[in-house]
Amino acid sequence: MTPECISSGNDKSLSSGQSITGRKQKPLPPPPRYHARVVRSNGTRTLLLRFGKSVRLLFELRFQGKKMQIKDKKAMVIGACDGLGMAFSKELLRNGVARVLMIDMNETLGRAQADRLNEEFGRNRATFTKCDVTKGSEFDACFKDAVNTLGALDIIVNNAAMIDEVNFHRTIDTNVTAVFRASMMGVQQMGKDTGGKGGVIVNVASVLGLEACPQLPIYSATNHAVIAFSRSFSQPYHYQRTGVRLMVLCPGLTESPMLENLKNEQFVPRPEELLEAMKEFHPQRAENVAHALVYVIRCAQNGSVWITEDSKPVYEIQLPDSLPTKEAY
């Protein structure tokens, strides 16, 4: 069962010597003139940066105790055939979404997955559409057809991803360009300023988008890009006009066919070094990430970033919206 929305206990700030994903890291000295902390009072979360004796208000997020009802909504899952995409589609239907449209390149597997979901949840609850999201004109046409098929659009899950450190342009086209394109088309379709009712976009980005990964620099960089884009595109400058919430869900190591790429020199130089670095980590089940997705859709604040790893409950992390400025003394 998906937990109710709560305003405390699931968000974390960082302390010296702790990595952003909670993994052990060599202790580092604190920044010389400032530190970050989270302050909660009367249902309000405020991140403050302290400069010596002065305090600068960086941003304020108000938790209003409301949650989105996803029953009878129409959803689109992009990158729907792998372990995560299928788990996302199934969990959305299990929680009452009226229809899910699944987009992926693998037509044979995609149609089989949609048939499986229709057998479990009812006829025409899931529909599959083949599309190469790296081809702009094809993706544009596919997106429009998908909206027409659904009749409306309330939720988009951007899950298309790949790991290829050798032919890195393919990784950038899939992990960055396609996600940006889908998000912008989604905002245009659902935005209140263009006649829509508002909606939700969840961009899925690995936890490697929150820290450095020397063995996978391209993959890590593409996920950094998705997080930065999502946080920028969710700012009040956009949200007050569109009414579309954008959030980021960052899974840790998760069971997926894509993990096979990590063992192949065709995709990763010196894969044995990467596998050695990963040996202490155990993949979580895709279902754990799917539960986290539903929680984020229902409860997460616009622009927030969430981590789900080690099969533990999803939690929110606090990131500053700007770099601290040095005050003159």
C-alpha cells in the first residue's frame, strides 16, 4: 500500500562526510564560511544558508497536506518495456489510473507487455506504441497520436534511458534530448496557459546524477542534466503559468536488462573496473521504485528530488536553488 503524504521524516539534508545518496564517503572538511540546514515549523520547510552570524533565506517550500488523486487519470510511460517501465505501468493501473499508454522501441515485447496488463486489469487499459524517441519528428508525431489515443493526458513518466559510454551521442540523445522534448511537449499539452488542466511529469534519473561516477562519466552527466533541467523547468516562472508539476525520481541500482550493458566493452570501457566498484551494491526490485513513483505523483512538491535505493522507502533530498554568495565584511 502506498503511504499517505507526510511532511516530515522523508526528507534529508547533507552533513559533512555524507554523500548525497547516503553512502559512506571519506570525511571532508566543512565549507569555510557556510553550512546548510533544514528548518521546519508550522508545516513549512525552509532551507537556510548561514554565513557566519547572518542567515540568508534561500528558498521556502510550503507543505499544504494535499495529494493528487490518480484514480481515472490518463498516463503516458516513455521507456515502458524494461523492468522499470513495466513496473511503473503496472503500479499506475493497480492504483486506479484509467489508461496507460506505453512508448518504447521494442514492438514485440511492448505489445506482449500491454497484453499482459490488459489481461490483469481489463480490456484496453494499456496501449503500446512503437517509437524511436531519439528521432525528433517521429517522437513529435508519436506524442500527438498518443494524446489522441488517450483522449486526455494527466501524467507523464519519462523513463527512457541507456548506458553507452562508447557511442556517447546515443546516450545523450536518449537520456537528455528525448527527456527534454517529452517534458516540453507535455507542458504544452497539459499547461493551463494552453488550455490544459495542469498535470504531473516525473523524470526518472539515476542517483549517479547526484554524484560523480568516474567509470560512467557520460551516463552520470546525462542524469545531472535531467535533474538540473527538471528543477529549472519547475520554477514558479513556469509553474504559475502552466500548473504542471515536475519532479525527479532517482533510483539507486535496480534490477533491469540495462545492467547487462555494464558487463560489455561495447558499451563501457574496462567493465571489470566498474563491476569491481559495484560489488558491494545489490540491485533493488523494480517494484520498489514503482511504489516510490506513485508516492511522488501523489504527494511530492513541484521541483522536488527523491531517492529510492536499497529497497528502502523513498525519501526527498534538499538541494539549493543557487550558489551562496560571499558577503563583504
